[in-house]
Amino acid sequence: MKKIKLMTHVVIGYPTLNDTIKLVKTMAENGVDFIELQIPFSDPLADGSIIMRACEKSLENGTKVADAFMVMKKLSSQVAIPLLFMAYYNNVFKYGVEKFCRDAEDAGAYGLIVPDMAIDEESEEHFLENCKKYSLHNIQVISPASTDDRLEKNDEVANGFVYCTARQGITGTQDQLHPDLISYLKKVRKIFSVPIAVGFGISKKEHIERLTPYADIAVIGSAIIEVISNSKKDQINSNVTKFLNNLC
């Protein structure tokens, strides 16, 4: 059986900026293949309560978009795996789309995951155009609610990989995967030419084993933020290491 790759998630500035840097290094040292670094936002529409609270805490700490670029630049020179920014479009827009993409490339980002950037708005926003200009992989986000037409439109512009949400709604740990997930992934596989990542509710070894024949990357978000949140400060990295080792 093929080995599925793993993408994990941190919220920049949670618990602190220094903790973020340590966590990313810990994840890279423990076999993670990709890491998404979320720029905290006050109204993260796709995120459940676990990640939302992490964003709130980071913002309370005073984390700015400039801090995110600083963290990315520092880490991209110290870890060998691809690092991506996950952000909401309001942050990208306010910063300036071209400036954001230029600075992301300069900081060493592999790509951008912006779930609320609709491809229908590209003629006005020029987001995909600037991703291409600055050699960033634009990671398209699709869901089980996406129509075949919508999937085909996303396939036309997707590169790097496509991020499939395992269910409609928001992020958060789940005990069981949705019963229709496998048929959805089979449909996505027929349409997309890029690798398939699956997130939203992936939290344990059994989930990853179930996904392995149908996806290329398993995304662990809320579950790992929950480990961080439930750890004493001096045990965060050891608990994350233990969690990751239990996924294998």
C-alpha cells in the first residue's frame, strides 16, 4: 500500500510566535510532509471553535501579518519541507494582493491556501495571476457540495495539490469520517490531475488508513491545535511529537 503524506497546521502566534517556530521544527523533524501556517483572522469562516480560539488568542497577543512573513522567512531557511500560508482573503486584500504574493515568495512560501477566494472573482482580484507571477502554488479548496462544473473549473487552475474538505461546514475533530467521503474522493480523482489532500475532521490513525487508497495527503488541523491547547507550555512539543508518532 502506498504511504499517504501528512500536512499539519499551526496558527501563527499561538501560543506565541516563538512557540510557532518551535512547533513547525518539531513537526518537520517528526515526518510531516507539508505544514500550513495560518495567519490569524478575527472571523475565520471555515474554522471551528478549536482553531477559532487559537486565532483569537494569537490576535490578543498582537500578531500581525508582518509577523507571519517574518516567521515564514525564518522557518523556510531552517526546514526542508514545503510551508504554506493559510489565510482568509480579507487579509490578502488589505495587504495588497500583489504585495502579499511577492512577500510570500520572498519569505520562502511554497504556496497559498485561501479558502474564501472564489475563482469567479479572479478577473477583479488577480489573485491566481499573482500566484503564478511569484511562483506560488495556489491551493484550490473544494467540498462535497462542489458541482461537477465547479470541480472542473477548479481543476483548470489548480496546482501543487487540491484541498478537499471531508465534509461541508467548518473544521473540527470527528470520531468517524463521513460515509460519502470515499465516493466523493473517487469523483475528485477522475477530474483533477493534481494530488488530492483531505482535511476537516481527520484526527487519528484509523482515518488516515481509510483515506490512504483514495488521497495523497491527509491534513491534520484541529486535532493538533487541540493537543497544543491541552498541553502545559513545557510539554507542547513532546505532546505533539507523541501525537504524530501515534498517527503512523
